[in-house]
Amino acid sequence: LLLGCELTASTKSYTFQVDEEDDSDHILALSVVSLTDGAKDECNVVEVVGRNHENQEIAVPVANLKLSCQPLLSLDNFKLQPPVTFRLAAGSGPVHLAGWHRIMHREDASFEEDDDLSEEDEEELPPIKPAKK
């Protein structure tokens, strides 16, 4: 599933969360953060707000965009665990965030197969021969 949201002076945050009763694993990946039409030449800082292993809220800046020098940042599918909030910590935007959301269902345990194959099950490959000159 694709994800997209926009942070502005009037909408400074966006929270992505899943139903607590959902028995699936969710991965949220952030791909691109970019300034869009109407952005001023000012620093726009985008933070990701989540929880650490002690369940304390933490905020981490992931992008500092400025129209004249860095209007776009590729985050190479920066993976996050929902719930997560994206917040415009500085600037007025508009800043567009794009990414994807993957759902992996836990009830489908049929994919858990034994990786230990017996020698009979293994297909024997021919040896690699050197190239002819």
C-alpha cells in the first residue's frame, strides 16, 4: 500500500497507526520527503516521533529541507514500526512525504518450512568450468 501525506503550517503533524487488535505485523517505509509548490526558502525540519524500547516517546529529525539548496531528500525506504508520527518541527512547508506500508499476516504460518533439506532433496549443480580462450 502506498502512503502519502503533506505537512504544512496549519497541519504540522500526521500520525500513522494501526488497529491495536490487528494480529498482523506492519512495516512503514519512508521513501521521499520533498518541498512542494508554495514552499518558502526557509529550513523545514521533519521529525519522526515514535517510542523506544522503554516505551518512551522519542523524536528524531529525518530531513532538513530548504528550497534553494535541498528541496528533496530520498530516504531509501527508511523502515518504521507503527504507530509513528511525522511532525514539521520547523518551517511552514508544504512538505510531502511518500512511502509504502506492508502488512504481513501472522496467522499464515504455512510459510514456515524446515530449511534443513536432506541430501536427497538437494539438486546437484554441475561444476563451474573456466571460460575458453
